[in-house]
Amino acid sequence: MIRWITGLWIGLCSLAGVFCSCQASVKSFASLPRTGRQFPLVTVPAQLQTPAERSEWLALHYWDQLDFTDTTDIRGTLFLEQALSDYLAILRQASPERQAEGLKGLLRKAETGYRPDSTNVAPRPDLQKAFLNRFDELLEAYLAFSYSPMQDNEMYIAVLEYITQSNSWSEEEKIRPSILLELCLKNRKGTPATDFDYVAADGTKSHLYALSSPYVILFFYDPECAHCRQLIDQMHHSTVLNEALEKHQLQLLTIYPYADTTAWRTGVANLPTAWINSYNPASTILSDELYELKITPALYLLDQEKRVLVREGSLPEIEQALIPAKEP
């Protein structure tokens, strides 16, 4: 099973009902009933020919034909889930600036009761909050967790920024998203990773910034986590990782972040010796919240200057970023 780390995130199971099992799978929406209501599609201007141009335009206009005062089917059906899933797939092809602008525009439409016919109807705060809450739940489900295929920390930051600045949430309601935003901003892609101490399996004491290879993988794990063991096996047999390790283009640092090291000491001998297998003394990574570790396993890829290239990524993402390291 996946191990939950940050207690703040555990409440999501009861809050949104989207992540509900220890098997690290996003709840399938396929079981939800379909609705006869069709999502109102927009017409992309004919002069926009390339996928990039169309994605940039749709990032801002995808929701232009939806009546945000009609709360029919916003829960219990596939209507919003499917529309939002399609939208996020489009956003992945857009620039980061458009992604943030589009997501904040979506939430603004929900908050203000946008109507495509421009009818001057005063929004009902209770209905608009229902829309906002539903988008908040779904966007967290899709964007916040590393095992969601749509997980994207940068896009989720835009969502949290809007929520924490909106008057539609009370100060009490903003406490959780404010904390989440602070965590999401830590070790952000393109920023220097936070240094931490570790003790290797041979007893050597060191720290992250003492590593000197062109690339560094950080692998936060728990030996009692079945998903961690599965990922360890996949990494062990990864041609991309093994070739980069052999060419000294990569160092792979495994970190057990918990205070009780009994399980780590029992299982560390089973890890590949080509990796640097370690634990974090005094569990400062967790106690000082140096990294936003919602669950284990968690993978980061850093460059030689310890800038974050991939944050809480999948193994294929890490491998894709490392392909240049394979080349002679």
C-alpha cells in the first residue's frame, strides 16, 4: 500500500471522496451515471491552425458556453468530471502562463455566475459556492496527487492562489488551502531543492548538496509499502537509469524519511548497491516540512546545481528527462 505522510492530506478522503483506497488509484468516474446534458462546446477561430495556437485559445475560452448559474448535474454524474478532464488535457498543451490564466478564469466564472448570453442576472452566492466547491474538489483530485495521471503542481498552485485570494471563502476556510499553497511552493520546478542530511547504509553521514553528478534522483520510500517495492523493481530494471548510473551521469539517493528506522534497517540490504540508500536522521524532512511529501513513494529529479527538474514525477517522466544522459 502507499503510505500517507502529510496528515493534512489525509482528510481529502472524507472531504472529496475521490481518493478512497490504499491502492493509490484515482477513483474511476466510470461508475457515475451519465447525464443527458451535453457540454456546450465553443468554436475555435478558423485562423488558429496549429495545436499550440488552438490550445492557447481554448485555455481561456473552453468554458465560454457554460451557464454557471445552472447547478444541474454538477454532482453525481460525469458531466463536470468529463468536461474538466478534457479541459486539463488541453491545458497540458498550453503555456504555463495560459494554464494559470485559464484555471483562474474558470474559477472566476464559477464565482461570479457567468452566463454565455450575458444576461444580467444577479448570482446566488449559495449556488456559486456549490460550483466553486465542486471545482475545488475535482481540481485537487486531478492535480494534487502524484498518482493522478493529470497531476501538475504548477497548475494546482494557480488554483490555490485563486482560492486564498477570493472573498468567497471565509478566513477559516482558507486555512487549509493556504497551508497547501505553502507546501506546493516548496521545491518548485526550476527552483533549488532544499538540502537535508542523510545517513547511508554503510553509516556514512552526508547531505544532498554533497552529491556532484549531473543528475540526482531523490526517491522517498517506505520498505513496507507495496507500491514502493513495485517501483523499486521497475527502477532497478530501467535501462535509462542503469545506463546513466554506469556512465556516472546520475546518482540515485533513496531516503527513508520516518523516525523509526527498524523497517529500513531490515530491508535496506535488498536495495541495489549502485544506489545510495539512506535514512533521514531525526526525520527532519517531515518534522521541518522540508519537502511536500503527501505519500510515498515520491520521485524528484535534480540537475547538477540541485535545481528541481521533475517534482513528484512518474518513472517515465524521470526517464524522459534523463534520455540526454544516455547519449555518449
